Amino acid sequence: MRLEGRSLRVVAALAAYIIKGMALSVRWHEEGDASVRALIEAGQPFLLAFWHGRGVMVAQAYRRVGGRRIKILVSEHRDGELIAATMAHWGYGAVRGSTRRGAVRGARGMLRAAHAGYDLAISPDGPRGPREVLQEGVIELARISGLPIVPVTYSARWAKRFASWDGFLLPLPGARGVILWGEPLRISRDADTDTLTALQQALEAEMIALRQRADAMVGRTEPTGGRS
């Protein structure tokens, strides 16, 4: 069923309220946040990268490190409308597009946001997968914009894992959770094709390893993602 108008606003407000409440109830442990905090304190915008299945708590992670202004790339599929409306309740903007459908439109919108001083956020295996396979859009966006890529993930043992393509993980109230940040990755504007391919593969491997480490820290066992 397609939500529009008042129905969309009501559902988005309810979703924002529930997700925020759940996020605040989780007992978070955080690691690797020193580098991203340093970027924020220096006023250096960055590109936040997270797997689609580990996106629902990214707003909480961003707030915890002092993030203030961010634009998130949201799918042009129908569910993107609800996501964009939900994020608006947290004070976050959305750019419609993806690393596939609407890629050109999305890239232009994200570049405008970057030039205006916003942090950017993207799930590089979205909007439809394959799960934990990093599409090249995030690498190209970082190259053109000059923004460093900062990987982030979370996990929780007490959580609901949905039977969706992305293995969407929703921590339950009162859970013990962990947020892990990766080191910023900077990409030269004049990087050649071979270099960009190598960086794409390296970032994918790092993001999978980061998610696996987060799962191990809370005792979760998940299928292996990526190209293997």
C-alpha cells in the first residue's frame, strides 16, 4: 500500500518516535570514534558509509559523536518516501536517488549538499543489494567531492533480524549494543581506474570485517557477506 499525504506523515512520525526510543534504551558501547569526532570538531564534512541492513541505528551513532548536519541518499523506490519523511523528524535531510536507479540525480544532489557543508550518508549496497557488496557510487562520490569516507556499523545480541535481502537488524529495547567506527578513507580526485577498483574492494572488505567484529563482540553469528 502506497502511503501519501497525512497517512505518510502519521506513519513517519510514529516510526521516528519508536526508533528513537529504542535507540535511547540500548546500552551502547562505542569504539573507534576518535577520528570521526576529530573531523567534526575540525569542521570537516565526511561521507558516512554503512550497510543497508545496519542503517536504522546510524542516526543514533551520528548523534553520539556530535554530528549536526547530514544529508542521506534515499532510494527512489516507494519505501524511500517513508524513510525520508521519518528522517525529517530527526532533523536530517534526504537526497533521492541511489547507486543505481537515479544515480546521476542522487550524485548531483549529494554534491550540492557537500558543497554546502553537510556531512553525507550512503548505504553502498542499497537499495536492493546484493547484501554487503559495495557498489562503486560511494567511491566515485568520495573522489569527486573530496570528502573522506567513514565506515560505521552496529550490532546487538538482543535484536530482531528480519528475513529481508539485507538481513535488517533492529536492536530491541534494553539490549546491549556496540557501535564501531572505521578509519577515514580519502580518495584522490585524480585516482585512476585500477586504484579506484582496489579502494572499492578494500572498503568493502573493511566494512564486512567491521560488521563481523561488532557481531562477535555481542555474540551474534551472521552469514558471511560480500563477494565470497
